[in-house]
Amino acid sequence: MDTFAALALATDPPYHSILDRKPDRKSAPLITTRMYKMIFGQAVCQLAITLVLHFAGSSLLGYNTATNPHDAEEQAKSLKTLVFNTFVWLQIFNELNNRRLDNKLNIFEGITKNWFFLAINVIMVGGQVLIIFVGGQAFKIKPLNGKEWGLSIGLGAISIPWGAVIRCIPDHWFEAIIPKVHIRWPWSKKPPVKPEGEDTEAGSPVMPGKAAHSDDESFEPPLRMLTSLRGERARSNIRRGFREYVHDQKAKAKRKAKQKKLKLKGSLAEMKEKR
């Protein structure tokens, strides 16, 4: 299901209103604040619905009325099937929320122009219906009745209005609620930062905010320096300006004239020796 959802979203073309967005910086993270907001918000909603159905669904929906063990087992299997079907429909409806990465509410914009998106969603819905009605032994589930199907689809559709509520929350509110956690991986070795004014082993003072590099392996040159490094081939093919270009062309013409003059002198010398 996740593969089909990713394929459907990947085939969704950009819409014209995306040009109204401001451009992102080079240092912008791959997962933005709006993405985090939607991920955490939908996780809270889906966990709440799934856990309530799993732990309290038997008493809320009347699945604990059986007297013999066989009927009790069938009711427990029906409840598990209901939880599974509701969870899948939550993902299917949440896929529509993921069509937008901004805070605008129209998640159906341009949906009729992408037939791949519609076809893949039809395949996903058809596959889920087949799993419920045919895959009883393989998935340890049983077919649901109309009431249970309506409940599953209705609970799954909560993802759409809940997504609209999440989009109405300002981004700076979410950034204030969720603290920024800097994860340091165990294999990332960074040199320690010495306090201001403390000398290194070589006797040179450490600049404020700079790390004391113990060896050459820990030195990381800045990106601006790396972009300025060019080989001979790149330098010979890059035109820095019109004046430099004219100077290079003059030098190249002088070299060619000098080479021709040397060849002419060599040929004249050979002719004199033959005579």
C-alpha cells in the first residue's frame, strides 16, 4: 500500500499555485516544519482512533455479547478486521492530505488532471476490498458487513478534516511547542571546542567559537573554498570576462605564430643542408 501511495504522489504534477511559494534556502532541511506538523498531527489522530478501537471497541460496538467460545472468537476476529480496515482507510484518505506541502486547504486541486493518481487509488481501494472478502485465511480476518464498512470508511475520512485543522495551526506555534533536538551520531567525531582565550598544545590562542583541530583529518574546508578549486581543464574553458577572454585569444594567437615561425625556420634549415 505504501508503494502504491508513493507512486501515486510521485506522478502528481505540480500545480500553478506552487509558483506563489517563496523559494527555499540552500540550507533548508528536507523535512520542513509543515511536514513535521502534518506527520505528528496525523500520527496523534490515527493512534487515537486505532487504540480506542482495539482496546475499547468490544464494549463500545457490542462485540462482547457472545456467550459461547466460538462466537466470542468470531467477534474478536471481526473487531481485528475492523481495526485493520480502519487503519488502511486512514492511510488512503491521508494520501489526499499529502498532495499539498503548504498550508492551503484545497487538497483536491488538479486531481482530475492526473489519471495515474486516480487509477492507482482505485487499485488500492480494490485491493483492500479483495483482502477483506477473499484473504480470510491469509490475513486472519473475516468479511465485514455494511455497518462495519461504513464505520471503517467514516473513521478513515476523519483524516481529511483533521488535516485542515492541522494546516490552520501557525507554523511558529508548532516550532515553539516542539523543541529543536540536535542528534549527534556516535560515529560522527567532532573536535572539542575549547573556551575562549585558552591556548592549544602548539601555543596559539583559539578563536572564539572555533574548534581546536588536533590533526589534518579533522579539518573540513568551507564550501566556498571547495567551489573555487578548479583544475587546468576547467580554468582553460571558463571565461572570466571579456577582457580576460581577449587576452587569452591574443596569447593563443602569439603561440601559434611562434610555432609556425619555428617550423618555417626548421624547414629552411633542412633545405639548406640538402643543397
